[in-house]
Amino acid sequence: MAEKKLVEAITSMSEDFAQWYTDVVKKAELIDYSNVKGCMVIKPAGYAIWENIQRQLDERFKATGVENVYMPMFIPESLLNKEKDHVEGFAPEVAWVTHGGLAPLQERMCVRPTSETLFCDFYKGDIHSYRDLPKVYNQWCSVVRWEKETRPFLRSREFLWQEGHTAHATAEEAEARTEQMLNVYADFCEEVLAIPVVKGRKTEKEKFAGAEATYTIEALMHDGKALQSGTSHNFGDGFAKAFGIQFTDKDNKLKYVYQTSWGMSTRIIGAIIMVHGDDSGLVLPPRIAPTQVMIIPIQQKKEGVLDKAYELRDRLKGFKVKVDDSDKSPGWKFSEQEMRGIPLRVEIGPKDIEAGKCVICRRDNGEKIEVALDELESKVGELLDQVQADMLAKARKHLESHTYVATNREEFEKLFAEKSGFVKAMWCGERACEEEIKEKMSVSSRCMPFHQECLSDKCAYCGKPAKKMVYWGRAY
Amino acid sequence: MAEKKLVEAITSMSEDFAQWYTDVVKKAELIDYSNVKGCMVIKPAGYAIWENIQRQLDERFKATGVENVYMPMFIPESLLNKEKDHVEGFAPEVAWVTHGGLAPLQERMCVRPTSETLFCDFYKGDIHSYRDLPKVYNQWCSVVRWEKETRPFLRSREFLWQEGHTAHATAEEAEARTEQMLNVYADFCEEVLAIPVVKGRKTEKEKFAGAEATYTIEALMHDGKALQSGTSHNFGDGFAKAFGIQFTDKDNKLKYVYQTSWGMSTRIIGAIIMVHGDDSGLVLPPRIAPTQVMIIPIQQKKEGVLDKAYELRDRLKGFKVKVDDSDKSPGWKFSEQEMRGIPLRVEIGPKDIEAGKCVICRRDNGEKIEVALDELESKVGELLDQVQADMLAKARKHLESHTYVATNREEFEKLFAEKSGFVKAMWCGERACEEEIKEKMSVSSRCMPFHQECLSDKCAYCGKPAKKMVYWGRAY
Ligand SMILES: [Zn+2]
Ligand SMILES: [Zn+2]
């Protein structure tokens, strides 16, 4: 039964991108819908990707001095209420616990939608002196936001993420950490996930509830829509003042700390799917793929074929390799391997064995390469590196070729009517202008990129004097 | 400020074991109390231990074919209610979510206290054929039980754990998996945590709500109290029948699956503390210690001392090693290293450098060993192995010397009045007898060990014919 589900054709991307996404997510067996409304079950193939993300991101965090901790999952209402902007941003979408055991709670608590308030409450008791600073803590956990519309990975009521929360003695140090972590995310996306991103700052309208500044990395999906892929917030001393987090500095004066937070979630798996996937299913970059090489024996019942397949597997132990020795047909196995996005397929049959070679097929571009068995290990290593590099190049080319420039309203509207992608345009910096764009065109400011260009001296939408270049887009 | 807190003396074990425990947990900076009642903050030193447990246990799981997944954290009330014994066991101690966003929920949901019901609901839709079996899934997550009395690690309203949930085609396979996972836990405890355990089966009274059989590993703490350290449950087809989880077998007949579940939690950190700790603080087995070797320079301001310390650190890169180059005194650093339970301390000062040696001090027994600098790497490796082995031997000796035998009621009562530890005694197998023992003596049956001995033919408590040998104890 499981077989049947896999090899049925999926909807093509060009026909219905949303349905294609849902098909891939289901048929590559990444998730299943659960009977808990708005929550998903992450299945082994999906969770293994998340484990690889966790491990590699966690290593990068620790290399910058991050320490992992674990905070409670509940936030008493009075604690959530302490920072005004923050509570306004989150209170409408939290789940409330009102009873513990058989009795009503004296004070209701929400399930954390994010943990700034808990970290602040902890730091208040834990930070006393400049010697206690900086605190550079992170936690891996799940959070809950009571979304009305949900989609696998992209928006669900519960999702997995990491949230870093730091406290510093100076505003400069907090700013440096905010930028450092954004760069960790951007480098991780490019180097590991083969996803190029635009780095920049969110507008006042789009920034995180309670932040002074929010930095973001924005990726472009295959359908030309943007996906916010990681954010890093500088809180200044706003939370510290709301929560009373003070320390005695070297000059013996009592000062407020400066704080940051930064997060990346299972949402990024949605980006992997929508940046790299194709009409045959998932396409995983080798550095994140739970299985990098699938060996598929041809005519496996012939003597020596399966043994040879196992021998090749053993020789490829330095990679994540499997043999598909099930009793399905080779064609079926090819489809499965493609649907699951496994980067390389090694085909080995009686004729190959006789000729001392095998055929390697690249998932990313379908290319078939004859490889002498002698050279297998080195060739597989080279090919995996090549696939990784080519996938990034291809995604970068897509990003670049789908980034447009508008210098006036006509161009701006025409681009969003006819094209899909990012539109770079100058902006006046006024919230009313941004809100009108969002309302009339369903287009949001993705970020004010760090790399600013001067495209004109007027706001492309309203014509007032320009302050910033902005990336605009339709977003997930 | 942080310094002051650390080096204050802690309560001695013999004076007040409970206070000693609390002191160690706080002063080794493993946890902090939070303002969320009954929930703890796991600080970096505590979480790093949990990360090491996770990594090593997860490796052992995967070697037996386990795949990780993630289920929702919420359980709709109707789903929790499906298995009668299970809901009776858990409903009194769950936290209820009644509102999502600004609106009341149509059906309230509890935060998972354990996830049998969610896995069953998922398996019902995911398992159709014998080809879909076995399912051997696990998740790492946090769970919530609304406890009234809480203690760090041992009992808190939220705790971290893993929960494995499997489904099998036959009762035999389920039974084999139940036993296999108990053995994984037992081996992990002995080989990694240096904690010897007694393996056995829980009585009907003490088994898990909804299980046919619960197996347990029981460890003995330094104060002679028992700690249930991991459990593995065989559900037979009870849950499958309650949830309707059926598959078509090879003989084309529709059958119910057989299920198991098994878990180990952050509670085990409490066991590490109470099995190995002493009046100077935590004592960590090398295989679980986040830092295995702390190098402490003596007279570090003298030329060459710090450089030498860093050189030794670089040479010890194969281990988890740090240099304490803070401006505290060596004595202070010694106390900190001891409080944190770091297995080896390397002392290096000007005289040592001149003599081409250093002093290594073992945390577990205080022994000081002069080591020629030439032999540092090999000696540190040997010592870590030795410490690991000696800690297990010591804990085993404690377990054996605190396991007593009672053959009649007088002996049974006298042992629990005068000694602390396990008491092995024959039991009639009747629940009323077990309940009387618990009520009158605050003693519970820990397990019916797999390794049964025949100590007498009568129940040591009531004198009726004996059915089983039981380990009795006072428990955390
Ligand atoms: Zn404007
Ligand atoms: Zn009896």
C-alpha cells in the first residue's frame, strides 16, 4: 500500500504549485496531517532532515559561544503582559492553559509562542554583575501559535525551532551579536541548504513585536514568492527596562542589559522543498540529505548482483548510503529515490559488474555518469560536492533572474501583475505608503537590504523623497 | 557574585541528604527554579549533561532500528479517553488548554503527559499491511504532569524525555522489543552513567496505565532510596483494539497490531547526582561529563605558566578539556571544578614545568598522581577509563552492600526500620498484601527481578505461599 502511494504521479509545479507542494510533502513522507487541528506529524524522512539541520546549526552556534538551556513551556499571563508591544503582538494567537489536573489555575498560562519573557524573567535573577555577561543562551523546543490557516512546515499551530536569547553589557555588543547570528543563518542556508538569501532589516511595520530592529534573511521560492527564513532581533534595553534586568558595571554603576533574540524553525524545510524540488519530487542538497546515495541493484536476483551492491555500500561507508534491496522493480525504486530527493543513485547490474563499472545518476539534473568501480569512492565524493555547488548556483541564478527593479508606480504595479519574484524599489520610509502597498497589491516589504543601491531619488510607489531601497514581494 | 555562591560549603550528605541534593543541583548550576510554579530552568551545565545523554542514547536506539519522529504536543480530550485504564491513570494530572487565541476551543485538549494516544491515532491511519510493520518510532520532547510536590529533575511539572512507541505484527515481536529496549537502558546506565541497575517486571499495582506488562530498571541512590530509571511497556493488543489499529497479514487476514512504549527522562540526571555525588558536589562519570579535564594553572602570572596550560589543552584535544584561566585563586578553582564534578584536574605550575611533570587529581577518589608531561595524553586516557570503571564498581558495591534479604515479617520490618536499601523478599502475589506494605511501611515493590531466587516458600510479609521474589524499597 505504501508503495502505491509513492509512485502515483504528483501534480506538476506549473499546473498548481500549492498542490505540488502538498503532494511532495505527503509523498516524500515528510509529514502527515494529524487529528489535532493545525498540528502536523513529522515522519521519519522529515524529522531526519530536521535532525541534520539541528546538528549543523547547533555546531555553528557553539562555535560562536552559544550554550544550550531549557526554559519552561508555560508563560503565566502576568509575565507575558510585562512588555507592551510584545504582548500585543502575541496575545491574540496563543493557546491558554486554564486547568491543571482537576482544578482551575489561579492564573492562566499560555504555551510559549516565543520565550523572550521567560528568558527575561530568568536573566533578572541570574545577572548581577558585568562578570555575568554576556549570556548567550539558546534552546531547541516547540512553540505554539494559534494560526487559523495552516500549511505543512510553513505555518502550523505547533512548530519546532531554536530560539537564542542573549544579554550584553553594551548596545554595541548586542548589535554585533544580532548581526553575527543573522550571518550564521545566511551562511548555513547557502553552504548547507544551497539556498541563497537576501540579508536586510525589516521595516518598522514588519519588525518583531517588542524589537528595536529585526534583521531577516529572505529566500525566493521556485514560484517567485518569498519566504522569511530566519530572523535576528535587537531589543536594545526595552525588555530589560520592562523586566528590571540590571547589572553592576565595572564603574560600579547599575545599568540595564541589552538583549537580542534569533530563531530558525522547521519552516526552513518548506524552503528546501520549494527552492530545490521538481516535478519528480523532493531534491535534497547533499549536506542535508539523510541518505546521500541510494544503490539500486538491477536484475538483483542474478547471482552476485546483491552481493556487489552490498560491497559498494561498504566501500561508500564515508557517505550516507543505502541499498534498496526490496522486491520492487528498479523503475519503482528509481521513482522512490527521486521522490525522496536522494542526491545520487548508483545503478549496478550484471553487465556493469562484468564491465567493472556502474552508472551514477544525479537527482538534481538527471545526468547519468559511467563510473569505473575502482574510482567509486572518489567519484561519489566529487559528485556530491558538485551537486551541492550546482544546486546553489542554480538557486542563485533563479533568485537573480527573478529580482526586478521598479523606479515608478507603473513599473511597480506592472511587475507584480506580470512577474513573480522580488522587486527592488526605492521607498519613502512612511508606514502609510507601505500599508497601502500591502492592502492594494498584497505585496509586503521583505527587507531593506544591507547592500543598498540608489535606484532613484523618489519612492517608487508614492513619489515622495526616497529613504531606502526595499525588496518587495509576495510572501509565504 | 557567581563566585561567592559556588564556593560556600554545601550541606553534608549525612546531615541532610535532601538538602545536600538541592545544594548540589543549585551550586553546580544545573538548574534554577523558575517563576512558573513546578517548572525548572535547565541551565547550561545541566543541559549539557542532557545533550550527552541524548546523543549516546539516540545512537544506541538507532543501532536497533529506531527512527525519530515528532507528534503534536496536544491531545484532544476525546482521544485521551479512548483507552480506559490509560485515561484513568493520566487525566487527574494533565494541564488543559481551553482557549486558542481569543476564542474558547470546541473541545479542550491536554498537553501530552505521554503520547500513546497520539501514536495510536497516527498508526491507525499509517498501518495497513504487514509490509508497514514493524514501526519503531521515538520522539525527544517535553511532557507535562501536574504534580503537586516537585523536586529538580526528580519530579517536575514539565520534564524532558524520549518516548519510543512501536507497533508489531506479533505478540512475540512486541515482547522482544520491550525487553530489548529495557536492556538498552540498562546497558546505557551501566556503561555510560556508571549506574548499576536491577532489571525486572513491575507488579500489577505498579505497572503503567494501560500496559499488559511494565519492565523497569531500578537504581539505588546513596541514601538507600530507589529511583525508577527507565521503563519499557508491552501493551499487547489493548491499545490497538481501543483505537482500531489493524493490518492485513500475509495470510490475508485482518489483525490487530501489538505495541510497546519505553521512556527515559531528565530524572536520570537526579540519579547521576545521587549515585555518584559527595560532600564536595557533583561527581560525573567521564563518559557523560561535558568537561572531562580541567587544567588549572598554579601561579599563572609567572611567565610561561599559562602558555604551558594552553599547550597541554591543545595536546589533550581528543578529550573534552578546558583551562581555567580566570583570575580566581587556584583553591577557588579547585572547589569549582570539584563542585561541577569534572572527572580530572590537571595542576600545572612553574615547579612542575621545570620538572617536566604535572599533577592529576581524580575527582572520584581525590587521588593525586604525578604524571610526566611526555605521557600526558596516554595517562589522561587511561585515568578517564579507570575513573569510569571505578565509579561503576563503587556504585555496584554500594548496591550490593545495601541489598538485604528478609524471609519473614519481623526481618522485613526490622530491615526497613534500621537499614536503607533494597530488601529482597518472597511475595504472595496479592495486591492487598502489597497495598498493606505500602500503606503501613511506605515501602513499594520496585520490581520482580528477571533474575529470580527462591529465598523461602512463603510471602515474607503475610506468610501465604510465595509466588515471586520482589525487590522492595523506599523510592523517589
Ligand atoms: Zn512611498
Ligand atoms: Zn503476602
